Amino acid sequence: MNRLGNIPHHHYMWYLIAIWAVITLPSLGLAPLFDYDETIYAQTAADMMHKGEWIVPTANGLQFFEKPPFTYYMMNMCFSVFGENSFAARLPSALFTLFTAILLFRFGREMHSSQFGIAAALIFLSMLEVGILGHAAILDAVLNFFIAGCLLNYFRWLKSDERKHALWCAAMMGLAVSIKGPVGAVVPVLVIMADRLIVGDLWRTVKNIPWLPALALFFITATPWYFMIWLEHGIGFLYEFIVVQNIGRALHPMQGHGGGWHYYIVVFMVSVLPWLAWMPYLIKAWQRHTPEMFPHMIRLALLWSIIVLILFSFAQTKLPHYISCLYPAIALGITAAWWHRAAGLSQLCIIQRATVCILLPVALVLIAFPVIYPYLTSWVHHPRAIAVLSQAIQPSFLITFAGIVLTATLIWLWRNKEPSLALHRFIILGLLLQSSLIIPLGSFAGKIAQAPQSHIAEVIQSLPKDMPIYSYNLNFPSMSFQSGRSYQVVLNQQGMQTLQAETQAYGVILRSESLTQLPWLKDKAATVDQGGFLFYVVTP
């Protein structure tokens, strides 16, 4: 990052914030919130705010014990300023993505230099999945900040032996638990144990921990909400949260989110783009055993990443963002390897050209996307996918423009061989790749995936407030969040009886394939019939 050496040291933070603001804020609210995860969290936050209920999370009027409420509090603060919309719901994730980058910058500046810190922060921000999570109204960007803070303070403690860093490590671990549960402690504890076992120093490290104040800080930061909700709901909460939502997710695929042993290998390879080809370089740098700080930093980064991959590969419920706490580690490891000078010009040329070969097909698909999109319905076979793709919504040619810009950037990367600017080129490529996928393609995907729900929510909003709304055999929280109205989910035979017994006008949401289970609706005209969803206003 030689050119960044000309920036005054006190300007680095503003430089980082400006880059984050340009690549994140304008696109944060372009796409509607996606069902199920984004909208269930946004709906829970809105429900808690409307009811003034700050202990027991509720969604669509029902208790929702799946996650602790602190991210909902942050969403509510954003809702109170910007309104209940996708921008406000995603803003906590965007801000904590920035905070994690600042954490890496400050750590790098303390350990080596401002140039080292800004490089680690920008590498982190330029990873594909980091950009996507920074645009997602879910809990992981917040969780990742505290896990990163815990492990970076562990490294500081090892290097300085200052007690305050051990205490910060414990406090950050507790806060991670308060955000998403036991995983906030499991990941850092496993990484720290593995790091100490490899160097044969586990017992001495354990003896040096200031246990009493560290445990006190951990419990003070981790347990207040769990204690309050246990007092209110007792064993019912503990069973739902611990047994169902944590142990159950580890032992059984939930909500259809399963995958084979290779699932997270594929996710990792995609999510770290454009930095995938740097991974052999990172491993090579670790193998250069010297007494310097960098090999230890690289070892920590690799252990951090490998343990996260292994841990979540054993878990039976799998989603791409579950491994996202490893991206700060990859950014830190690549930066340390670069400063460690583990590769020469020939290796850097191989890295650049491998990256071009990986990303060029992506760019070409973007260029051709508006042309090939009409043919997608003939390539898919699932009725729901066909229904979504058959809507009269066409992709913008901004997708083609994004593909052209990405192609030009890849050509520039192929031709430019100046080794001192390699990190600059990859950071620019990563930010452009994010923008190319998130802005035109992501907003189109959101529009076409959420158009039926948005249309139904708009109709529900226009109905009388006292008219009951039912949802037959499906739960799409976006309809509740966008309409500001709760609906009652009814299932199968019990649902049929509930609807048939209704004596006043009501609305009912269902999928097209469920219409055969409600035969009295067949002769009625649907108020909304779009993308595989139906909405009926029924007058008995």
C-alpha cells in the first residue's frame, strides 16, 4: 500500500469511512427485504417497538425466542430515525461491518503501522460476502464484530501481557453471546485453545488468565437478557432457545437448510472473492518460520478460519452466512503475508491471472444477463421458480453495464504487473465486484423475488383494520412488515376448519398449489395472483 503512505496518519480513519460510505449507503435500501430471515428480524424489531416490549421478542404477534433482542434494539433506533424500511433495517449490519473494518485498522496500526491497518481493513471490506452481509438485515455482521474483537484482544494480550487486553477479550466474548447465543463463545474458545496447543503453551496461558475479573466481565456482558427472560418464561424459553434453536440446529437440518461435507468449502471459495487465489500465498507465508510477529498473526488467521469451517461443517443446519466470522481473519492473514513478503513477482502474476480466469465468466454472464433472462423459464423445472420468473419484470441493462465495467477491470488487472500495487488492484476489483452484483443484480433479484409479497402487503394495507387476515400453510414475514398488519398462520386440516368457521369477511394468503386444499375459493376471483402467490378477500 505504498501510495497510502502519503496520507497523513490522522486521515486514515476518514479515508476508510468515506470508502465504506460510498460503497454501502447508496445501495443499502435499493432491494426490498428478503424473506425469510431479513423480514423476520425486521418484523420482530417493529413488533417490539410498537408494543413497547423490550424483553420478549415477538414476530407477527407471536413470541420469537430464536435470537436475543439486542440487534432488534439497534434496528428500532434506526426505524425511529429513518422509518420502517429496508434501509433502516439493514443499517446496523452496515455500521458493524464498518466497525469491524475500523477494529482491523486500529489493530494493524497498533501492531505494525497505519498502512498495515488500512490494508487489512480495505481487504476485509472488499470481500464479496462481507459486502453482502453489510447489506443484510440479519445478526451476523454484529456478531462478527464482537468475535473479531475478542480474538484480536487475545493476540494483543499475548504480545503485551497486559491484563486489560485479557479483560477486553472476555467482555467481547460475552457481548458475542448476548448477540446470538453460545456460538459467540464457542468459536473464540476453540481458536484460542488450538493456537495455544500448537505452540505447547496451553497450560501456562490458562494459569495467566485473570479468571475472577474475566469471568465477571463475561457474565455481566453475556447474561442479563437471558436472566430476565428466564425469570419471565422459565424452562420454556430455555428449551426453545438452547435445545431447539442451538442444539437442534447442530444435530438436524432445520427449515430445509442442509448440505453435504463440502458445503462450506464451496461457500468459502465464492465468499472470499476476489481473494481466493491468495490462499496458497497465505499458507506459504505461514510456513516461513521466523521469530517475527507476522507468522504468529498468519497462524492465528488460518486456525481461526479452519476451525470455523470445520465447526460449521459438522453442524447439520447450514446457511452461507454461518461462517462469516472468519472474514476478518482472512483479511488479517493476507495483509500479514503481504508484509512478510512470501511471494515474488511471478507468484503475484499467477494470482492475478487465476483471479481473472475465475471472475471473467461472472462478468460475461452479467453482460449477457438481460438477453438470456427470458430463456430461464425453459431451463428451470420447479413450479415456484417458474412462477417467479414468469412475472412481467425484466432486468435492467445496468446489469450489462456492470458486466462491462467488471470485464474492463479484469483486463486492467491482467495487464498490470507492478508488484507494489497488487493490493490496490485487488481491493478495487473486490469493491467493483460487490457493486456489480449487489446494485443492479441484487436489486433486480429483490424486486422479482418480493414483488408478489409487496403487492399483497399493499392490498392488505387498504383493507379495514378490523378485517382478520389469515395465511394458509405459509409464513412470509415481509407481508406483515410491509403492511403493518399481523396475520394468523393456519395449517392444513385445522386451517381449513378455522377458515370455514369464519363468520365475517376475511383475507387469506396462500400459494397457488394450495388452492386445491381450499375448494370453496376456486370459484372466487383472486385479488392478487402473482408469482405463485394468491390473496383472496372472502365474504361469507
